[in-house]
Amino acid sequence: MSSGQRSAKRRYLALFFPWLPAERFCRTAPRPPDAPLVFAEKQRGALRLRGVDRAAQAVGLAPGMPLADARARVPELLVVQHDPVADAAWLDRLALGCNRYTPLVAIDAPDGLILDIAGAEHLLGGEAGLIDDVEMRLSRLGMSVRVALGPTADAARALARYQTRPAPDEDQAVRRLPVAALELEAEATTALVRAGLKTIGDLASRPMANIAARFGAAAATALRRILGDAPSPLDPRVAPPPVATERRFAEPLGSSAHATKVLAELLDQAAIELRERGKGGRHFRATFFRSDGLARSIEIETGHPTRDTALVMRLFAERMDSLADPLDPGFGFDMIRLAVPRLEMLGATQLKLEGGAVRDAKMDELVDRMTTRLGRGRVRRLLAADTHIPEQAQLALPAIDAPPPAPWQAPEPGEPPTRPFHLFDPPQPIEVIAEVPDGPPHQFRWRRQAHAVRRYEGPERIAAEWWRRRDNAGLTRDYYRVEDAQGRRFWLFRHGLYEEQERPLWYIHGVFA
């Protein structure tokens, strides 16, 4: 989604966490109360600061400073290795919690969020009430935050990060920001300051064509976006679902069982809307918002579209039972939201008299339950592939995503199978005595045991794809169905013709029953 030109209908709330790494770290790890905390990372062969806490900033330490200089200034410094993955995961959890206000939440990495709150401010008595609620919940999590509102995402973001004094209105506040708020390259920012253009207002008073000609197109584009004269795109963390229902509670629910009952009621509401649209859901997401500001999402998928509440609730129960980290209400859930991100057409089904449709539905339900409990990659379905290469003739895809199986090519009635029931992956090398250059095998040794060939059928020549002829995998194969003296049948092939390589190798690719 993107914001268009400046409009009273679009409102954005930007959240900036100036000490996110430190406050995230202090939630789980104790530290000396008086020691400034910094986070270091190796850059270009030297350790530099990537994050600081409030105490370290108060003594003049800042990101980008060499760690050696920081230690010289503050000997009692507490140094922790920078963990961007943990910071990103924590920021994502904060973003999930902010979904209680609006589904349009964008992550402004590495330390911010942007919310499109158009139409959402009425939930808490206006923008001021919404901001108070955001700050209250983040404070419970031990997070310091700077907030700002703006008519565009870029304006709100810049105000949250660079505003130093209040202004009578948002337009004046944006124009008072330093040109550093445009976040251009360091050389361009320095050039602007040297030219006497120290604020956004100074730059906005000049013709846009002159700005682009002197300082580059990036400066002109950034200025137009922050002023609202150009689109300011917002990339939500999760796209708004086509169907969603939610319920808020004046008193938080302290029981997961009670929350599950509410979820079933939300599913009933969603099923009514799905039925009106003639569609069913393939993907369901339940989000449980806790009163402390955190949230937990649980998702399930189905192999076919459905609006059967009982079926979906069974899948949610399976998913919850298999969670390594059980659903914890903490101080209680004050909101539950059900979203159906993926819909497909679902018409009426005519049941067969012999129960074929019923059996298919039961199989689909079994696949859904196993996938929900074991994981979507653990339950697979084999599908026929359009290729003549034996080991590539089937695909193992997640059963929940796979389309209906295509019919396998069956042998003629009364004829023996042309392919073995068991294939070796990869084919196993064997030693063969055969006629040169392209005769059948007379004897072969496999797994230290010699086999005398009594009967054979072949060759069946299988050429490789033309685009792989240059490598060893692109050699021609001559397949033989052979039977040894004990009546055992094997599928052998010569890998390569004599004109393709000097000494072709032999392999056993499978055994017949």
C-alpha cells in the first residue's frame, strides 16, 4: 500500500526506539546498574559501536565510534556483542503487538515502526488517546519510545527521529527539521549545510529544479516525499486480509480455554462472510493480544478451501497442542483477531452415492491434521513430472499445497512393468562384463556378489536434456532389464556411449519385485 498526495484522510504514527538493543538485552540479561552498556561489531577490521544505552549516550558515546576510543573515555564500559537477529525479532514482536491499532504496520528497521492509523484513532478517543495507549503498553515492556504524527509516512518518521522542539503545526515542524532528516549520502548533506541550507524549510524555499541540478535527484525526491508532494510508500509487515473479525474485552481474559471459545465464535462470524462471498479459507491466522502489549499469532493452512468452523477449530487445537512454547495469556488477553488471508472459490458439492466425495473429504482432513501437527514440509505427496529422466519423473511436494495427482502412466494389461518398483537414489555403481561397444551385460558384480545374466531386454536409450550435455550428468544412458540365474530382476544402465567417453561406467538403478 502507498500513500498518495497529502490528504487529510491519511494519518501516520511513527515510533522510534532510540535504545532498542540495550532495552531488549536488559529484558533477559542482568547487568551492573552503574556501568554504561554498548554493543560492538567488527567493521573493516576494527570493533565499532553499533548501539548504546541511555547512560552511554549521556557520557558522549554514540554508534559508529571505535570501541577503543569508547574504552579510553569510559574504562568501566560494559561491552556486548551486537546481535542484529535478536533485535530484528524483538522489533517484529513489537510490530505484531501494534497490530491491535491497525493492520497496516510497517517495520522501519532497525529501530522503528510506522503505523497507518487512518480511521483507527476513534478506537481510543482520538489520536491523543491512541498515543497514550501506545506509550503505556511500551512502557510496560521497558521500552523508551519517541512518537510523532504526520500526513505522510516520511514526515512522521522524520519528526520522530529528528524533531527537537515543538511547533504550532505539523507543516511547520517538518520545515524546522535539519536537512539530515532527508537521510541523504553524507557528501550531499555536507554540501547542503555548506550552501547555507540547514533546514527542510530552507531547502523547500528553493526551486526544485535547482535542487536536483545542484544536489542530485535523490535530494529533490526526498524533499518532495517528506513534504507530501510525492508518494511516500508504506510496506506493511503483513498485508491486510480480505476477511477479518475481532473482539475486544473491557476485562482481559486470563484463561486460554476462554480465549479458544471466543476464537470459535469469531470463526462462525467469518464463515458467514465467506458463505456470502461463495468462498472458503485456505489460510487462517488467530492473533491473541495481551494486555502488556505483546501478541502471539497462530496460523494454520488447509489443503482445500473450507468454511467449516469445527474443522478449523480442530486444526487450531492440533497446532496449539504441538507448540513448543504454549500460548500464555500473561496478564490476560484484551483482544483477539481472526484473519483469513487466503481465499478460494468454494461451491456446493454433490456427494456421490457410493461415498467417494466423503472419502476424499476425510483424506483431505487427515492431511490437514498431520500437516498442522508435524509441519507443512513433513507431509508430502508424490506427483508425476513431465520428464523422461527416471529419477526426475516424480516430485515430492507438501501435500497441503500439491494439486490433485495426475494419473501415472500404467503398463498395458498383461504386460510386465517397464520401471522397477524400487529406485536407488543415487544409482549404485557396479562392475559389468558386456559386449563392446554397446552390447548387453553378460555378468555384473554388485555389493560383492556376482550375478550371471540369463535373460535381458533392451537397450532402452534415454538421452539427457540438451542443455546438460556439457557436464557428466548429460551423458546418454542405455537401460537393460535383466534377470540373473536365481530369477532376480534388475534395472541396469550404461552411463555414456563410447563416442561420448572412453570407458563408460555401469550402474544399477532399481530392482523389480
